[in-house]
Amino acid sequence: MPDFARDCLKARNDGRIAASDPVAHLALYPYDEIRDPVLRAMWQDGFVVTRLYGSES
């Protein structure tokens, strides 16, 4: 798997893990808005999907 695809998958999984913490919020994403916009979006996607649909989605 290419590095970028692996990084995207890791970012999404990290977002899902972060969402399982009840005190976590969307603004805690670990990626820079300018330097890593795709990884930021993947992290936020994982976070939001997990919060909306639970960890089984």
C-alpha cells in the first residue's frame, strides 16, 4: 500500500479512536489545516462517522 494511502487509513482510524472518548471534540484533530488538509479530512470523517453511527459502522 502506498504511503499516502496508509497515512489516510491511519488518520481515519485515529479519528474513530478519538471519537470513542466521550470528552473528545472535533476541534482536537492532530493535522494542520494548511499542510495536511486530506489527512485532516480523513480524521474528521472517522470521528464524525463514529459519533453519528457508533463504532460498528
